Amino acid sequence: MHFSSLPWIQHFRTLGNDFFSPVEASPLSAPYWVHINEQVANLLGTSARAINNTSNLNIFSGKEKLTPYGNIAMVYAGHQFGGYSPRLGDGRGLLIGQLLINDSILDLYLKGTGKTPYSRFGDGRAVLRSSIREYLVGEAMHALHIPTARALCIIGSDDSVIRETIETAAIVARIANTHIRFGHFEYFHYKQQFKQVKQLADHVIQQFLPEQRAHSNPYLALFNYAVAQTAMMIAKWQSVGFTHGVMNTDNMSIIGETIDYGPYGFLDDYEPGFISNHSDHYGRYAFDQQPSMGLWNLQALAESLSSLITTEELKTALAEYEPLLVKHYAELMRKKLGLYREHDDDQSICANLLQLMAKDKVDYTIFFRRLCDFQVNKINTPLAALFSQQKSWRQWQSQYTQRLALETQTDKQRQQLMKQTNPKYILRNYLVQRAIEQAQQDKDFSEIDRLMTLVQAPFEEHPEYEHYAVLPSVTNKHLPVSCSS
Ligand code: AMP
Ligand code: MG
């Protein structure tokens, strides 16, 4: 199967030259396949096996063009750690094609393809380490029902790349419903190119909100959509214990898909102030700051749409963010707790639990998985063992037991439902690190394969991989993750 035979279209390109630069990829030398994602291959109507040939290797390593239209690097800007950077753009990635699948458009994007006009001081490369991290987490998030960019494959090379140490280069081929970010709008707004702001907004509306085109104010509909999607995305992050690490506005997709994974982390212990990015000294993007940073970013987006939408309307739309996020988070947490009816006490049950978990540094994923096996009027030893403050735990357990009495499920039925909500396997940093080390040292990619199996089906038992679901050791818990990728 030759990739170029798929139904490629030109969509983003129709916006014209103000929005991108045509760029030729700088190919990796002597490229090799690191991994191909069967699920994403299937989504594209093919299989890993059919993709695995030299002509596709040439495409994904940047040697050959995918479509006759050529590749483009998009221009955008963004607020990075609170400060405005007026010109960022695709500094090391290229949109190589857009595909029409089941009436929706899918971007195919290569990351790590060399310098572009937006590279600034960067080398345009991505290292194997961060490529593996990005590759696996897209699958993990997707399986946890969080809208996300995903990746089709990783290509490796022995080309060296200088980071904190010397590493090797790689390219990730990723797919996303769009690569348009908040920062795209900011770029044109701050240059006072309001015509281009409108053009971009029309483009997104046409792609994602076609029925709103006839709306009295389609731009307001677009902003409302971005607010709602972002609120839902962040509520989901909070419920699974995910920390993005670099929530700059250039990393925020306009449709609320999680993109641009760098120094992310899933919680081990429930630690509300967890900082996954070790360059984030002030904890701007700490786990518990994400909901308010989402709002901060939406305020920046609002400013950049102020030529299209009145201040009053923007304020009213922004006011929807917090209640939406809180409501969605409450629903998700209720499901994690196995509570399927709504009750006034639910919020306090959840808050009391999280407070207790934070005090006792209880592992977030393991607690909820064990909670699935909770039995009313039993001691529930595996759960009790996670707490040092036994009295507080028993108090919570009795509050929970009383609340469960208002539900209709038996222990067994609740267990089955909860196991579809509370994953057994989570992509802990130390697990990814092990896969990275094997890949770097021995070109052994089998651990990537194993982790892929687990994160693509995180709710299943996988009895042969029980040891991937155990409490991490103290040294495995606090691995620093660098921003340099
Ligand atoms: P990030 O926070 O990783 O999404 O990157 C922020 C900006 O820096 C984006 O415009 C990237 O394209 C650019 N960038 C990051 N790393 C590199 C690199 N090695 N070479 C060129 N540009 C880069
Ligand atoms: Mg980025």
C-alpha cells in the first residue's frame, strides 16, 4: 500500500500564503521503523503490515513528498508561561497532507522534519525519547476517552541531536482533526490583520460548525464552542490525573483536543500541586492549576477574537467556562465513584476523599481501581491498606456506604460498571522511561509494543502484565521530565 494513494485534499492551503510557508522536509539519514500503530493505521483504512514498506518509509522520514501539493509549516504565535511571543509557528513539524475520512478532515503531520522559517534557534529536530513519549500518550488519552492527537508511526535514525546530552533523532507522524491553535488567532490579531482573523475563524466554522454558519453571530458560536470543548477537555484531564505541563496558548487546539505533548505526567500519588515539567519552577501549569490556566488561555483567545465579537458577548461566553468544567468534572468523578444518581452529598464525598488521599499520598489510579471492588459492610482491606489515617478512612468509608444505599446496583453490578471507568493501567513516567531506554540502548522496541497494548486497553485485566499495575517504588515516582524535546 502506498500512502500517497489515499484521498488527499487541500484544505488549510486554501487560506493562502499569509497562513503558512511551503517547506521541504530535511530527511533523516538511514531511517528505520521504530513502531507502527495498528489502530491508527486501521482508522486510515489500512494496516501496520501494509504500511511497512520502503516507499512509505521514504515518506515518513521526510525524503519523499506525500502529495503533489507539498508540505507546509503553519505560522502562529502564543502566550508562553504568561508572556507573549509574537511569532512562533511550526519550527520542527510540517503538515504533509489532509485526508477526507467519513466526511471529516484529518491532518497528517510530521514532527522532527528539520528547520523551517519558524525554527528560531532550534534545530528542527525531535529526539527519539520525546517521540516515544508523544506516541504512547496519544493512545493512552484516546483510550481514556479524551479527545487527542494520535500518532501513526515513529521513524528513527542514528543522526545525533544535541539536547542536555547527545541523543538520536526521530520523526513522529501524527494525526489530529486540526492543528489550528489559539495562537493562530493571536498571531493575526496582534499584527492587526483582522481580515485574516476573520478568514481563519470562517475556516474553522466551516470545518467544525457548518450549521452555525447561518447563525446570527457565527463567531460567537465558535468562541462558545472553544470554551465548552476546552472546559470538557480539562475536566477530563483532572478526572484521570493528567498534567499537560506546557499549557501555552500555542499548545491549545481551537477545538479542545489535547496536542503537543512534552513534559506531561499522570499522577502517581494524589498530589494536587504536582508539577510534571521540571522547567516550570513556579508551578504555573501544576495539576491543580490547569482549570484556571484553561480560563487564562481562553481569555487570551477572547482578546484575539475581539475584532469579531463584542466585549460583552465574550465576557458572557467566558462566564460559562467554570460552571461547565465543574459540572463535567462532577459527572466524571461521580462515575469514578460508582454513583449513577445525582445527590446533594456527592460533591462533599468526592472532596473529602481527595483531601484524605492528598494527606496520605494515596496512589490515584490504584485507589480508584481498588474502589471498584468495594463491598458494602466489609472491611475492604486492599483499600484500607492505602491509608495511614485509618480513622479518617473509616469515616469516609461509612459516608460512602450510606451514599451507596441510594443506588440500585448490587456490589457486583457496580464493580463491572466502575471497571469501565477506572483504568487498571496508566502510562506512568517510569514505564515510558523503560521503553525509551531499551529503544535507545538496544534498538529494542518491544517495550513500546507492550505498553501500547496496555494503554490502548487500560480497563482490561491483562493478567500477564499485572506487574505494570503495581504501586511504583519511591524512586520511580518522581522522575523529572525535561522540557527539551
Ligand atoms: P513546544 O512548547 O514544544 O510546543 O514548542 C514551542 C515552539 O518552539 C513551537 O513553535 C515549536 O515549533 C518550536 N520548537 C520547539 N522545539 C524546536 C526545535 N528543536 N527546533 C525548532 N523549533 C522548535
Ligand atoms: Mg507546541
